[in-house]
Amino acid sequence: MTPTTILIIIVIYFGLLIFISNWVSKKGTDNDTFFKANKNSKWYLVAFGMIGTALSGVTFISVPGEVGNPDLQFKYFQFVLGNAIGFLIIAKVLLPLYYRMNLTSIYSYIEQRLGTISYKTAASIFLISRTIGSAFRLYLVVIVLQRYVFDAFNVPFAVTVLISLGLIFAYTYRGGLKTIIITDTLQTFFLVSSVFLTIYFICDSLDFGALQAFEAVKESNYSRVFFFEDFLKGNYFWKQLLGGIFVNIAMVGLDQDLMQKNLSCKNIGEAQKNMFTFTGIFVVINIFFLSVGALLYLFAEKNGIAVPMVDGVARTDLLFPEIAFHHLSIVPAVVFLLGLTAATFATTDSALTALTTSFCVDFLGMDKAENQNKPHVVRTRHWVHLGFSFLMFLVIVFFNAVNDASVVKMIFKIASYTYGPLLGLYAFGLFVKSKTVQDQWVPLVCILAPTCCFFISKYSAELLGNYVLDNELIIVNGLITFLGLLLISKPTTENTRY
């Protein structure tokens, strides 16, 4: 498929999203529409649309790419099982809390429970974490577009990033969450369809039927799921499972992005129904993503295709696009492109909306009655939205200049550092009912905890007898934050009923 063809498909794709945005925005562009979708979202649309937001381009490219590593294979599914348990905990513990308090920003809970400085600290952690995480996810797709499209037109990398973010801004800045609920449903359809169609096209190229494909994947050197042999390694089952649980509680349950969608449902019953449905689909779709990875490597072996090299380093992230664009027919290439675009932009558009919501509510107080009818409040929200788009642009350009690690590893590593303090803050608020904190010391605790974790992670092999910290680092981070909050705690004089 030529770069011109790819570019035409992308233009048509975003034209459709902008059309949907304009159609949805005719029914309202106020802050209640942008922040909460007027509390009228259908749970089944939210559940389906969340698949695209939760998976992202990382799952679409990096997870299948890493299947070829003998020490990884289907290891990621252990983490996914932990994620599923985390989703159930969120549905039964956190969602009822958020609905009971009728929150727009979930960090308002921290204000009522621990104080204003703690509240601003929690919101700031989210803003930093989600900006970095979403920028990394978008970066992954931009480098694919750069390599296979924009290099052919001599467009600089920074301009490619700017175009991508400009398109996202164009269809999200007016309708916000209400637009996202609809566009993410469409993008998830493209994503899920592309997974199944990719499996079909690869199997067809390998002359596999459904049962033959299953057996080929099962008997290959890429399909091992459970690793129980060596608890010192990062792929050990219990480390992955526990890491998956707590990473998910932090990155989903304590993250304004995905929770904002849940809070747009009419009531707690529909929100929980959405979460349970979403969990089942999430587990199944990840099995298929891993299967795509195994089939890609079987296809590469048969056809003598090497993993693409960038600056002398093998990039497994690029194996999927390499095969889709250069070794399959035009239809599989289009399917891959739509799936990749949908996966990444469904994540980024949602993140930009959540970042804007958090800043407008947590720092500008736009949800407060006295501010809702102020002049130019919607215009201010537009400027905030534009500001976060530009900030994400700077982060992506910076990351492109310094990155030398696997994207999927980097995202979860950074998440362990940034989301750990949120885990500690909410754990203290929920489980230590008789105490509150000396509010002014909370930012220091939330800085020291990830700093300690950095050194623990760096020297874990020497300090812990060759034990290597992996996704469970977020548990250590949350625990250190929790202990730090206990040290600065004081008896509460209020009834902490939350």
C-alpha cells in the first residue's frame, strides 16, 4: 500500500469523526455536556467504547510484537487476568463511592477526606501521569505513520505529531465526553474488527483453517502463558497477577479518564453493568491480540521476514505494520491501518478530554455553582483543551529524542512511579477512618515515595538477592506512600463516612 493511499484513508477516517463531532455538538457544547455527557450515556455504548480506550496502540502493536521474545510469549495474559480482577474491585468498591458522592472529578473525594492540598496533589499526579502515558501511546502510532507515510513526503516528525493532535483537537474540543462516547464506539468497532480480520488474512496466507491456526499457535514457541519457575524474574505468575490488579486499580479506578466515562451513566447499576461487560470483552480481546502476535511470527518465519531495525536496534513494535503494509494485500493493510488508528486515537481523544476536565474542575472550579454561569467559561475550557494538546506535543517530541526502550515497558514503568502515590492516598482515605493527614506535608510524601521506588527498582537485584521488580513496583510505591501518610497523620475530628 502506497503512502498516498494510506494518507487518503486517514483523511477520510478523520473526516468521519469530525462529522460525528459536529452532529453531536449541535445538541450542546456547555460544560455539563463536555464533562459528564449530561449524565445520559447508554451503558452498553460506554462498555464497548471503553475497549478502544483501554487497549490503545500499545496493545495493538507492542503486545503482539513482544510475543516473539522466548521469555515473554503470552506472559502478558497473566497481567490481563490481574487486570480483570482489578476491574471487578473497581466496580464493587470505587464506583459506588464516586456515585454516592456525585463526583465530576474523582479527586474531589480526596479534598473531602484529606484536605485541599492533598486534593490538588492527587489531581496534579493524574495530570502528569496521563499526559506522559497518553503521549507515549500516541508516539507509538506516530512513528508508524512517520515511517510508512510521512517520510515519503519529507514531512518532519514534529509536524506529523502536530497534525495528529490537531485532528484530535478538532473533533473533541466542542462536545467533549458526549462526542467521545460516540466516536470511541465507532473506533472500537474498527479496532475489534481489525483484530479478527487480521487473524483471518494471516491464516489465509498460511493456508490455516481455524483449528489448524489454533493448533499451530498452541504448538509454537510463542504461546506459553504461565511462568511459575523462577519468582526472581519479571515474568513470574504471581508478580504479573498482583501487578495487573494494582496497576489496573490505579490506572483505571483512580484515573479520571476511564472513570469519567463510567460516571456519565445514569446510575450506579448501569455503571457496574458496563464495567462487568467491559471486563469480559477485555479479557477475550487480549487473547486474540496475543494470538495475532504468534501468527505474525509464524508468518515471518515462513516468509523469511526479519524484525525491522531502527538505528541498529530490532524493533518488535514495527513487525505488525511491516507485514501488514509490505507482505499482505491491500485489504489487510487497510484493516490494520484502521485498527491501529482507532486504537490509538480512541485513547488519546479520551485522555485529552479527561485532562481538560480535571484541570477545569480541580484547579479552575468550573463545576461549582458560582462559576458555572460566568462569561467566557466555555472559551476558557477551549483554551485549556488546546494547552494540553500542545503539552502532549512537547512530550512526544522530547520522548522521540531520548527514547531507547520498549514502549510498552516504558509506559508501565512510568505508571508504577506516578500512579503509586494515588494508590496510597486512596488506600489511606478508604481504610484509615479514624485519622486524617497534616495536609501541607502530603506533596512531600508523594514525591519521596516514587523517588525511593526508583532506587529500590534500580538496585533490587543487589538488595533483594537477584529479585527483579516488575509490575508489582506500583504496590511498593503505594505502600511507601501509605506509610508516609501514617507518619504525618492526626486524629480526625469529623465523621469520615466515605
